[in-house]
Amino acid sequence: MIDLRQRSREAERLDVGVEDEEAVRSLGDLRLVNRWLGGRRSLLRAVRPFLQEGIRVLDVGCGSADLPAWLQRTTPSRIMVVGVDLKLLHLQQAPPGVHRVVADVRQLPFPPLSFDVVTVSLFLHHFDAPEVGGVLRALFSLARRALVVNDLRRARVPLLFGQAVFPFLFRSPVSVADGLVSVRRGFRPQELAEAFASADLRGVRIWRRFPYRLVAVAERGGNGGPGP
């Protein structure tokens, strides 16, 4: 039986590199996950209080940017969305309306407080524990109002579900393998809280969301960090 007491450090195949055609198929599977397995709902509930006219939203590790594009379509207010990903191929699959930037989260090309809200969805778990705090600190430095994290909660049930369902649900075998690794790289609530604490971000609100998601909000000038 797979030990889930600690986060896995196994790399995901899409991070290591796969053929372009396979990567595009896998991105399509990720869009399906976001649509039907809680990605959209979890993100919207956390971001909705900040969705005012004219705000700027940055989504880092956006893949094909389906989530920021969906936020832009869903909110009645006009918002500007920027998607950042390390790989140009991923951003080439993004829908129109999303400003696309190729960049590494460790060297983001934006000055502090450039955006009202910064979001990361199914991204933070790609980093091993020693890196997570630094990533959170860098992301929070860009947010005028809040940093929102939407990621996986590590548990036995989603792992068993993935083993049984992913081979039939996903078009790409990369998605099947990476989906199971992602579950094993996910967080427990206390681990995520400790990561924020290591970034010197206090009072962060963390919720469990269906199905097996963790959502965290670090709000500037209130819970989660100092004012500008």
C-alpha cells in the first residue's frame, strides 16, 4: 500500500517533458478536471469577494489558462486576467482574452503589488517542501489584495478513485500517471498552513472543499499579511 503520510517527491511527466502532442492532450484532460472535479467552484468561491470592476488577476502556473479565462467570462465585472506558465506550448492553447506571459515563478517579471489578486490552482504541489514557502512569498509580494491557492488534499480516497477512474476518464496516459502523482504530492491542511508560516504569512484562511481540495486565502492588510 502506498504511504501517504508524507508528500511524494516524484516528478510529474508533464513537468519533466513529453512530446508536444501528448502535452496538448494532457492539457485537455486538466481542463476537464478543472471543469468537473471542483477546480472552478473552489476558485470562484475564494476569489468572488475580490471581483470588482477593473481588477487585475494574475494566474501563475496556468497551463492553458482555462481557469482565468473562465473567471473573466463568469464575473459580471470587467477584469483583466494574465496567465503565466513556464512553457510556451501551454500558453499557445489559451483562449483569447487572456494576456499570456512565459516566465518562471522564481523570476516573475512584475514589480511588487502589480495585481489585485494572484491565484495558483493545482500548481503549488509541484514544488517540494523546501521551496513552497519561497514560492508563496514571491506570489504574495505581487498581490495588492489577496493570494488564493487552490490545490489537492492528499488522502486515500482520491488516490483510489484515480486508480480506478483516471484510465477511463483521461485521453492521455500522461494525465493518468501525473494525476496519481499529483494526489500523492498534495497537501494536508497543517502542511499548507506551515508552508504559509514559513513564508511569514500569518492568519491565512484554509478551507477543505469538495472533492478533496484545499483552498487558502492570504489577504493583505487583513488576514494573511501586512498592508502595502
